[in-house]
Amino acid sequence: MNPALAPYPPAIRRAALVIAALLAVLIGYYSLIPPGDAPASQISDKIRHFAAYAGLAVPVAMWIGPGRLAAVLVAAAYGAGLEIAQAFAGTGREGSLADALANTLGAGAGFLLVWFIARTRAR
């Protein structure tokens, strides 16, 4: 097996799973509360989506294993699910394909960061 694609040790994988779950809850909360209840931010909505899912994809990729595209799929599917939930939640939010794209691009960036670091640790 390519050392860059070797799974992290079990303790790191467990910690990554806990961090990913906590981030998922936090992202879900802020995605589904009414817009007026969320803290106002001067950062673009798409940048916030990108950053949130890049941050989520990092521990997901560490849990699943570096180099496994399933990490992108898990984080992007979670984001797509939240966009669908926003459309039906009745909180004044709308599901958005542009937000889902920003989520997916962020998930890809987080995955690539873990993959790149894994490749450098194998050298």
C-alpha cells in the first residue's frame, strides 16, 4: 500500500470522527436556524459555505483515510442534504444550488489538504 494512503492510527481516526460529528452538528444548526438568529457576518455567503465544508472535510478525510474520495462525497452529501432541508424547514431559508456547489468545492479543498499532507508525511 502506498504509505501516503495508509489510514491514520486508530486514536487519530476516533478523534477525527468526534471532531467531524461536532462540526456537522454546528454546521447543521447554523444552516437550519432562521436567518435573523444567526450572527451577522461581513464575509460572503459562498466563502462561508466553502470554509465550513473545507473544515468539515478535513476530519472526515482523516477518519475515512487520506486519498479516499468518499470523504468528499460524505461532506458534499451532508451539505446537499442541508440545502434540501433548508427548502422544507420553514425557517425562512432557501435551498440553493450555488450554496451546494460552494459546499462541494470546500469539501474537495479540505480533502486535497489532507491528501497533500499525507503525501508529504510519507516521504
